[in-house]
Amino acid sequence: MKKLFLFLFMLCALQINAQEFHFAPRLGMNIANLTNSGADSRIGLNVGFAGEMMLNPTFAIESGLYYSMQGAKEGDLKLNIDYINLPILAKYYAYQGLNFFAGPQLSFKASSKVKAGSISVDTPDGMIKNFDLGLNIGAGYQFDMGLQLSASYTYGLIGVLDTDVASEITGISLKSKDNGNNSVIRINVGWRF
């Protein structure tokens, strides 16, 4: 966590030296699921901010910090996994405000709960992994007045479920293919300062 705060401090410090640095609070909707789960998508929110450093008129590096509601649901049963996401993106402005971006995303589990009807319980310790590494790709539009719109897809490269711990807890023999990867579509709106 100290490294994360140091990174954010350095990102803010770059604002002083960068020729053009922008800060953007953002709010959006997630459509999240877990691969290989056969479950339905969980609709959730994501909220946070981004910092964008323009390297030249068409290329930028962007990072940020977001609280993201992810997971999956099946009928009345919901798996709510909330993360703190840290994307590190290369961004290309193709034409005016139209931009495309891609890069890795580090995700740190903030909480994980299983909810059935009105009953909600924390998942057993170690059952849901504390860290996820994903690949993020998307497109957006930056309006001259400051308004930003974007859509992106993130695919988790590390399975969410620790199958060894889950097998021990549930008594069901699970294989590594059963661990499910995060799969998240995001639609965001923001304002660039």
C-alpha cells in the first residue's frame, strides 16, 4: 500500500514538471462477471480519478485509482468482490478528442461477500485472492469543454478463486480451470481539469 501511495504522490508531483497534465474525476457503471462460472453479470459502480500526462499532442500516459464493484450472480446468490483498481494506460488521440487506450491494471481486493436474499456474509479468508492483474483496452472521447466519455473492457489474467482453499472449505474438488477470471465492461463519464 505504501508503494501505491508513493506512486500517486509521484504522479501528482509530475504535474509540476509536465508540460500538460490533466486531472479527471470519473464515475461509471460496471458490467462484471467471472469467466468459466456460468453465472450472470453483476451490475455495479466504479468511482475514482485519473491523471493524464500528455507526452505530445497525440500520445499520453494515464493512470488513476478507482473503487470498482465486481463479481457475479446466479439467481438469488451474488458474489460481490470490490476492488481498488490502478490502471496504467498508454493513450493515443487518433482524431480531435477521439482516443484509444490500453495497458495493464493492478487490482487489490477491498472486500468480498456472498449474498443470498437479505443475508450477506464475508467470504472465508483466502478463498478469494487479494490481487488481480488485468489487461485493459478501450476508447473514449474528450470534449473541448472538459467532458469525457469512455468505454473499456478489462480481462483478469489471474483467477479470482483460490481453488485449493475453496476445495478445503467446501469439500468439493475444484480444478484450476474453475477459478474464474474477472471480465468487466466499464462505461464512464468524467470531467478533465
